[in-house]
Amino acid sequence: MWPAPCGVSYLNPEKDQLMHDVAKPVIKRERSRSSVVKKGLFTIFWVVVLAALILGLVLFQAKIITMVVLAVLALAIFLGTVSFRSFRRQGTTSGAIWAVFCLLCLLVDVKVAQIRTMTASPFTMPPTTVSSVAVKEVDWEPVLSSVGSISPVQGATVAAELGGTVSEVLFQNGGIAKKDQVLMRLDTSSERAQLHTAEADLALAKSDLERAKDLASRKVISQSELDSADSKFKQKAGTVDNMRSMIAKKELHAPFDGQLGIRQVNVGQTINPGQLVVALTALNPVYVDFALPQQNLPKLAEGLEVRVHTDTLAGEEIKGKLTAINSMVDAVTRNVTLQATLENSKHDLRPGMFVKVDVNLPEKNRTLVIPGSAISYAPYGDSVFVVEKKKDPKTGHEGLSLRQQFVRIGESRGDFIAIKEGLKAGETVVATGVFKLRNGMDVTINNNLAPKPELNPKPVDS
């Protein structure tokens, strides 16, 4: 080691160093080595702090998101410290880079903290407003339902028995006809002329018969001549009767009281024997013809009440009696044909109309009923939502919640449907909008705008 002024020492030249090289100070190398050591110790310190933080959180069973928040915060502090040290050493570029990383870590930490706050207090859905209805127990008569057609008690299409030319039509289309009322006349001029001839022949035959009787009483003529005169008289009388009958058949009469249809002939038209003239129907009372499966035969008897509905009289119900049960069962459909009689004083029902028929059986059953809109239909089973009281274990607050209950449904009448199994009388169920509900949902009840179910609804035509 060579002496140097001011206490500065120079390195001793080695084999790989020439004597004329400028000696480098030892102070710079010592400072560099000291800086590396400090950086290493600084890094180890923060690694140990971060590891201890994570270990402590794990031991205290902290949530993962809390661990992430603290870890990111520690990393941000570390990066901030590194950036500060870089700026002190006048390392502007490296300090700016570390500062950017520190800022990103702070932003991430703030966002994670926000997420942690949101998850710590989860969002609670407000109660859903529903309409409700109570399960009722009512008396429902068992009903056998079918479809049928209206037929007249008396109905015929009046036709001409003889052909000819129409001379008079004495009825109005759709009018009312009385029994034996003349509806139409055909031209009888030819038949009346023949009748006059026949009547003249009859008068002559009558005179001949009287003269023959007088002569026979005096034994002037034989009995055979008398018999011949009597036979001739009867023949002429038969001819007259035949002509009168033909003239009478040229007039068409109503066979019974009823309502006429639309005429099929006009004055001056030549018609053939059997040609249809007008339809005549007795509209009060009327029959309803329908059929039911053969297994219902033991339940059927004449006199049972029958209720009829038709689209023509929307919302109205017409009552009648079961008056006839066919003696045979159809071999193809295995149905038995039935006939009911209905009063039809207003002539609202017309022959041929389609109607829905319900036969009320005499016994009555206690049945649980709810509106059909309360049923949630699904392939795996039908269900309803029962409204129950629920107490919050944290706040002690009492509210309403839903319980999904599977049910077995029966027949439906109007807006109601029968429940065979799954509910009890008095329970409250959701009446409408069940498709948007789920099990356990909190609800509030508001029946101000709820539709009112009816046994015989009368929808307004739109």
C-alpha cells in the first residue's frame, strides 16, 4: 500500500494492472457494496413483513378478500418506499416507474376494498307485491260434462205432395204458423173442370139408380140391372171424391204450430211432387242430444238436472231435465245417447246449435277450491305458493314469505279449480302471477287490483 495524501489510499498494482493506470478509489466500491446490502436487507424486511401479515391473517381465519386488501396495501407501501429512495438518489426514471406501480397497486387496493365492503353487506331484494286468496271449502255437486246439439221437439220440412204451378204463397219467411194454416196453393183450374164433369156424371148416375130402384120395385127390370145401376153410381161418386182429394192436395197446410223458415218456391213456379217448400219447427220446448261414456250409466236416471251453456248466450245458463236414455250403447264409440228437454220460450236456442251440457248428479261433496290462476302448471307436478308468516332471527321483524306446495287438482268450474290433495281450508295462497315467484321469497299482499274469480264468469267481448 502506497502512502497517499489526505488519507486517501490507492490499490496496490496487481499482475493484471499496469503501473501507469489511474488508481481507482476504494471508497466508491465500498459504497456500492453497502448499497447492495441495504437493498437486500430492505427487500428481506418487506418480504418478512408480508409473509407475517399473510400468516397472521390465515391463523386468525380472515377472509381471502381481506388478505388481498392488506397484501396489496403492503405492496403499495413497499413500491412507494422504493420510488422515494430512487428519487433521493436522483434516479428520476426508475423512481417514476416505481411510483406508477405504486399508484396502480393503490387503485387495485381501493377497488378490492370496495368489493369487500359490498360483499360484507349483501344486497337484499325488497319484498314482491302479490295478490292472495284464501282456500275455501264448498259444496260441489258431481257433474258429468259433454257436448251436444239442439234438436226440435217437432220439426219438418213441408213439401208438395202433388206437382203443379204455384198460384199463391200465403206465409212470410220466418213467420209463425198455426196448425192447419194454408201455406201455399197450386193451380187447380184443370182439376176443378174435371170435377164439374165428374159431378155431372154422378148426378146422372144417381138419377139412373133411383129410376132403376123404382122399376125394380114394380118388377119391371131384373135385379142385375139394378145392381149395374148401383155400381155405376158408386164409380161416379168415387171419381168425384178423387177429384176433390186432388184439389185439396193442391193446398199445403201446416201440420203443427211452429216457426217457419225461408221459402224455397215462388209464385208461378212449376214444382214437382215431393219438392221442398219451407221448413217448420216447433221451438218451445227443444231437445238436447248428447252422449256420455258407458261407465256413467249407473249414475244416470231420468229427471236429473241438466245445465246447458252456449256461445250464443255468453254467461247464461239454461236448465232442463234429462228425459230419455237410449236403450242401446253405440258399438263403435261405447257411448250412450241421452236426450234432455229445455224450455225455450224466448226462442234463443235453435235446432243444430252446438252446446255444452252438464248433468248434475244428486250427491254433494265438500271440495277445496281456489282460482285457476293460482296454479303453477309444470310437467313434473302442479303447485301453488302458500303465504306464511316469517320472523327474522336477526331483527325479530315479522314478515310474509312463500312456500311452494305441490297439489293434485280436480275438475274446474268457471274460474275455480278443485284441489284433491296438498292444501287445507283457510290457508292463504298467491292468486295471480305465480310464474315470477320462487320458494322462500319475501312478499307483501295487495288485493286492491286483484281480479275477482267467479263460478259463472261473463267476460266482456273485446
